[in-house]
Amino acid sequence: MTALLPEEHIEQKILLIRGHKVMLDSDLATLYGVPTKRLNEQVRRNIERFPEDFMFSLNNQEVALLRSQIATLKVGRGEHRKYIPYVFTEQGVAMLSSVLNSRRAIQVNIEIMRTFVKLRQLLINHKDLAKKLHKMEKGYDQKFKVVFDALRQLMTPPTSTSKRKIGFL
């Protein structure tokens, strides 16, 4: 069976906000082939299916950061979002398939769930690799310490989170 959407296309839409892997309502609506307004309308009609750990609204600071990162603000009257966007966790995306009853929504949900599972598996494999490296390091003498230090440095994500802002101050 061929995938409805390329996996990389879905991966690019997954964001890390408040420590959760989430997808924006507008990105999901695009994938499902429905207007964002209709997707949110269905969510509001079935709000009891979306507790806080399935879906939440962004705060003003997160919206401003998101706009600056992906340039969602367009020029012209009525060209930008009127309401603060919702974001959906993996469980929230799964719940969307029960709210949106189209065939495309079901197929897109399957692809999104597969992508979330793949990302989780990559994270688990990364932890396993770190454990194996630590075990190997104990078995070898100091001659290989430099090699193990270099590998560990490559495996750790960059700690610097401060990014220079672009634009006029």
C-alpha cells in the first residue's frame, strides 16, 4: 500500500511545544483537505473528546514566536488568523479521526500515527545507543576515551537555545 502523504512532509509539521510533540490545527486541516475553520468547528462541537493533554491553545507568546519562525502573518486585511490556534498531541490527532468522518481523514490519520510511532522509535534507539556506548566505554582503557568523548558529544543536542533575532528592533 502506498502512503497518501510522504512521511517527511508529516515530520516537518510536528512541532515541540511545552514539551509535547504537537501539530497545528491549520497544518492538520491542510492535510485533511478541509478549511481550518471547519476542523475547529468540529472540535468545538465535540470538545469533551479533547481534554487538555489531547489539545490546547497556544498563548500569545507562543503565537508570536510561531509567526516569526514560519511567517504565518500575511499582508492585507483578513489575511491572518483571527483566533489563537489549537495544537493537537498524538492522542488528539488520533481523536480527530472520530470527529472527522471522511475517508481522507482516516487515511491521513493512519499516516500521521505511523510518523509519530517512527519518531518515538528513533528516540528509543538513540537511548539504546547511548547505553551501549557507555557499556563499551567501561570495557576499554583510556586510549579510546577521546573517541568515546567525541561520540558522546555528537549524540548530545546543542545546549544553546538563545538564537539571534532577525529584523528591526
